[in-house]
Amino acid sequence: KNEGISFNNYFSPKYPASTADGEYMLEWGILPILSDVYSLIDMVYNVNPYLLPRQLKNLGYSTYAYHDYFGYYNHRKQYFSTLNFNMTKYCQDGIKMTCDRFHGSDIDMMEQTIGDYINQDKFFAYYITLSGHGSYDSSNFVANKHLSKLSGYNYPSSLKYYIAANIDFDLAMEKLISQLEAANKLDDTLIVVSSDHSPYYLTDYQMNIRSSVDRSNNFDRNRGSLLIYNSKLPKKYTIDKYAMNIDVLPTVLNMLGIQYDSRLIIGKDIMASNNEGLVVFPDRSWVNNTGSYSVSTGTFTPFVDNVDDKYVSKINVEVNEKFQVSSSMQYNNYYKYVFGE
């Protein structure tokens, strides 16, 4: 976090399917369908050549996917089977571990899987981590492993459990980085860490104890985390532009030098000079560097001076188009017609 690229205004808006929608936006670069249908499940067999495992496999990479929960949940096993990973493993299905009530240990998962690819010349490893997931109480057996490390902090119990749970993820990252370094692979590896949603098991008050931003409003409680790291970055970069899950795919594709048609991905490269940044919420409210617009109240709150009504109307149109085009692309399997697959 302190040596890679930090994104200060990265959001993981909570869409109806929560984790499944957050994951879908991250992988596909498209907004999810707002219905009782989970986009991640409904689009299992849709064509999308820009997904990272497909792009990298075409370039000769071996591809791996891991999750420390059951493979049946959110139909991930079925979904990942369509992406032709070289190997996929799940809790109690390739990974020997306890997983219960949405809890599983990231460090246990990392220790059992890193040997699958660490000696490969070119690899893509996709981890869906779980240690940081709620609940944040005594039922969280992952957090219980590390809770004693928070004994010196005068925090509410739930916040202590939240931090303790994420220590498990931190240890998994330490294991990954140390093993990459030992294998002389760290300098040539890009590491991307993204949240799929904010810690909604915590109250605004509990989050604000540690948050540098007041999370007591409908916009800022959806702030997430995005870190991009390579050991050879010439300096630490901090990006203040507003961004969200759908922007990660085009950003990474550009960083890896992979050609794609930017018209065919709803998200935008966060670091592109012609992208002013935009975060879109499921009710079509939005926020960017100029201000925030609330659909429920019909009001725009400016962050800068001299923002006229025409600009707000223009962004409202852009937001509506993003939803319309995303929905149309998904329902009509758009990429299949574009690429003839």
C-alpha cells in the first residue's frame, strides 16, 4: 500500500447482489443488471474476450482461480469452468480447510495454493479472498486467531473483529510477496487488490473510528480500496480521481499493454488523461471530482466552483447510457456478435 499505486477515491458501490455484483463489475468492466437475477450467474456462458484469464491465456499464461469458500456459492465453479482456467480450487474442493458462515482463512488458502504456479514462467492467479468478510463477532473463527493482537486498542468489539479478520488477509499477502521474492518473480509480477463492497457489517460510527473520510452519508459509506503494486515502480503514486470496480479491467489491460477497444467496456482506464472519473450507484446517483448528484433528492452538491446545470445534465445522460448499454450488452450477448465467437 505504501509503495504501490494508491487510489484515494475508489468506490465499491453496493449493488443488489452485493459480493456477486462487485465481483462481476471488477471482472467484466460492465454495470450489473438491476434485478433479482445475479449478473455473475446469468452471464455464465456469455462471451467476453476481454476478461483477464482469457486475454492472458491467449498470451501463453497459465491461469489459476482460488476461493476459500464453497465453489457452489454464486455458481463460481460453474462460472470459472467456462473461462478454461488451468486449475481452480475451492474450500473442501482442492483446499483442505474449514469454511462456515461466510468465513474462511486467506493465509490457509495461500499456503496450500501458491506452489501450483510459483515456478511457472508466466502465470495469472486470481484469488477471491474471504477472511475480511463479516460477521464481526465471536462466531468469526478466522478473526479469533488474531484477536489478541488488538488487546491494546480501545475499539468497539465489532471493529476489533473486523481488523483481526483482515490480519489474516495481510498475512496471506505477506506469504505471497515473500514467495514471489524467493522465486525471483516479484519484480515481474503485477499485484492488484480490490474490494467488492464496503464493510457493511459495521455501522457508520464504527467505520469512522478508523476512516480518514466521514462515512456517514450514502456516497462515502461505499468507499472501497484499490491497490496496484509492482516492486519496480519508480515511485509511490497516489491517484485522487474518482473510480469504481468497472474501471479496474481497462486500467489493468492498459498497464499490461493488451489491446482492446475502449468503446466496448463501460469502465474507463483510471489513469487515462481523457477520463475525468465517475462513480455510479445503483439508483443512478453519481459522484466525481466536480461533485455528487443524488437521485432521491434531485440535488447536486458541488466540490468545485462554477459547475453549471448543463454539466450535471450531461453526466446524468452518461449515467443512464451506462446502465442501458450494460443491460443491452448482457441480455443480447453483445460480444458474441462483435467477435463472432
